[in-house]
Amino acid sequence: MITGKTQNLGVIGWPIAHSLSPVLQNAAIAKAGIDYNYTALPVEPEKLAEAVAGLKALHYRGWNVTIPHKTAIMPLLDEIDEDARIIGAVNTVVNDEGRLRGFNTDCLGFMGALVKRQVTIKDEKAVLLGAGGAARAVIWGLVKAGAKEVVLGVRNPAKAESLAAEFSSYGRVTVCHWESEEFSQVLADCALLVNTTPLGMTPKVDACPPVDWSKVNPSAVVYDIIYTPAETVFLRQAREHGHMIINGEEMLAGQGAAALQKWTGCEPDIEIMQEALRNALEN
Ligand code: NAP
């Protein structure tokens, strides 16, 4: 029950009505039996500074940040943690008695699904398909976990080179055209293959990044960060070729769980969050 003592949480974005965060956060809050309430907060781009000041004035305990505010919010905060600084985006703000601290929990969400399955990244080669906004948290998670090399397989290598260069002081990040001969060799050596493009996402579910499955290391784990549909064409093909597959639901639930943990100190039930997410997507 919401009372005068209930602490407020939310997600800011524009538009925000489609956000699944209230569903998964309130499911975890109810399961943990803690006195918090999480709502979607529409914030227009030009009202961001006012909104942040307002949330602080209202003693919100914290909030998630989504498109288009993930980078724009950074100068409005008192402190940015290392992951968020390196990724270049904040998805979680913690309000510690007026001191606003920015975090990025996407890489924790992404890595959590690998850790849970005991997939080893250290000294291994990982291949990403795509090098956009979401790839940044994935690259950082893999570099931090000690990957020997992260290869960005893309349609436009010139564009991805600057992203690779940004991470070069932390680890080996290289770029390869995904239709080149060289890329076949890269696929043969990889322990992990991740789709970070939107190819295959609802409503264009027939789309798929170009992968010659006969060239992929048969023991490679295949991960698609898309969460709708639950099984993309890319993941279906990987499953049919005998690969262990992971979809984007755990990443989404995991980043939310890490945020809730920072606000409340509780250990959220990720499976409840995933179940709530799946039910919401199906309905
Ligand atoms: P983005 O910034 O638009 O980047 C997409 C990347 O895919 C870019 O490298 C882009 O290449 C490439 N790409 C896009 N359309 C393509 C096409 N038709 N053919 C070939 N390459 C194409 O997107 P994003 O924000 O990174 O998001 C990517 C996906 O991740 C979305 O499906 C999103 O829902 C999902 N996601 C999931 C989670 C989660 O928690 N599970 C979190 C964040 C995002 P160019 O640069 O050449 O255009």
C-alpha cells in the first residue's frame, strides 16, 4: 500500500509511455515487500534540468534515465561512476540526501546473464554485430571481464573505428566488415557472438544480421540483446546450429535489478522481473 512514508522512484524519458521499467520494478518491489513506488515520468528534452531539480526537491530516492536523456543528464549530476563515464551514458541516478550520483547498470545487466551461466570471457575473443549506443555497455562489460579481444563486426567500419578507439586504452577492440573474408576467421575463433543491432526486433522480425553459421566456432555462446521477440531469427538459427543462446530479457531485467539494489539495498528477484517483463510483452 502506498502511504505517506512510501519512497518514490521512477524513469525519465521522452516518450516514456512504452517503458517496461514500471512493470518490472514494481514486480520486484512487491516481491521484496519494500515501501517504494516506481512510475514513468515524461520529461521533454528541453525540461531536463527543471525535471532533475524537481525530482531532487521532491526527495525522489532515485530514477532511471532513458532516451533521449542518458548523456544529457551527465553534467547535471554531482558524481558519475567509472562505468557510466567510460560508457558515456547514465541510466540510473541515486539521490543521496541531495547528492546526485550517476551510474550505468547496462553492462551489469548484460554480463549478469553470462556470469549466471558460468560463461568465461577472460582471455577469450568476443564478437559484436553492430556498434551503436547499446554496444558501448556491452564492449565495456567484456573488456572489464578480461576479454582478449572484442571485434566489432559492422556494415560500416569507418563509423565503428572511432568507437573502438575510445576503448583502446582499456583493452583490444578492433573493427571488421561483417561480410569480409577476415570476418570468417574471426567467427571461427570467438567464444561469444553478440547481436547488438536492432535487426530482427519487433515489428521487423524477419530481419537478421548476416552470419555464416558454418564459420562460427561450434562452442561459441550466442547472445542477442533484443528482448522482443524472445527468440529472434538470429537466435533461432544459432539454436538450430547447436549453440547455447541468451536473449535480451535478462539484460533488461538485470540492469533494472542493479538499479533497484542501489536505491534500496535489497537483492531483487531477477526472475520475477523477467516474468513480469515477458507477461507485459505478451499482453
Ligand atoms: P543504434 O544505436 O541504432 O545502433 C545499432 C547498430 O546496429 C549500429 O551499429 C548500426 O549500424 C547497426 N544497424 C542498425 N540498423 C542496421 C541495418 N538495417 N543493417 C545493418 N546494421 C544496422 O541502436 P542501439 O540503441 O544500440 O540498440 C540496438 C538494439 O539493442 C535495439 O534492438 C535495442 O532494443 C536493443 N537494446 C536492448 C537492451 C536490453 O536491455 N536488452 C538495452 C539497450 C538496447 P550503423 O551505425 O551503420 O547505422
